[in-house]
Amino acid sequence: MKKISNGIMKLYEYEECICYRASCGCTHPKHDLSITIEQNEELSDVINIIFYTDVIVQESYISHKDSITRIISDWFGNIKFRIKKALEILFKGYTGMSAEFILDEEENIKDFINALNEGLANIKNNKNKKR
Ligand SMILES: [Zn+2]
């Protein structure tokens, strides 16, 4: 199997769990994605893949900063949006947000896929050793 290198690194590997970190193509460190592949503890035929990243509240109200009135209006617009999202989490237990992750070159995409395949193969291999 090809060595993984383009923006993806293996963080750690245990018998039933392997974790990678993938770097976003824009290089912003807050966009990094942690990928954990693990054997489901209760269902032996199930493999869990967990993606973790910081979700940054979209600055929905950015406009041209051409006047102090507009800057203040944008600031209050952002605060209103953040409060709305916080209230949704508080009262509903969830909110909808998206996080962008860029794989900007073919090699990055291939290495991302290779990381998932390697993790899956290692988890399956470790599971078969236990039998
Ligand atoms: Zn990014």
C-alpha cells in the first residue's frame, strides 16, 4: 500500500482504533480534520468512522466594509446569528452547520482514500487476529 503523505498523517494506532489528521487545502489549522476508524464495541460487524473538526460559525452578514454603519450592522447580524445557533443547541440539542474541508489535488484525494482503506484494513486485520 502507498505511504500516506499529502496532507494526511497517522496520529496513533491501537488494536481496535486508528486515527489520522487531514490538513485542509486552504492550510487553515482550524479546518484540520481528525479521522478515527474504530471497531464498534457492541456490534462486531460494524466499523465506526468518526470525523472531528472545529465548526466555525459562518460570517453570514459580511458586506463591503464601506461605512461605519455597515460595519456595526454586520457585527450585530453576526451576533444575532450566533445567538440563534446557541439557542438551537440549548433548546433542541442540535443545530445545523457545515464545515468546509478542501482536498485540492488529486494526490490529496488519493491519500485521503488510502488512509481510510489502511485504517479499515488494520482494524479488520486486528479483529481477525483476535479470533
Ligand atoms: Zn480550509
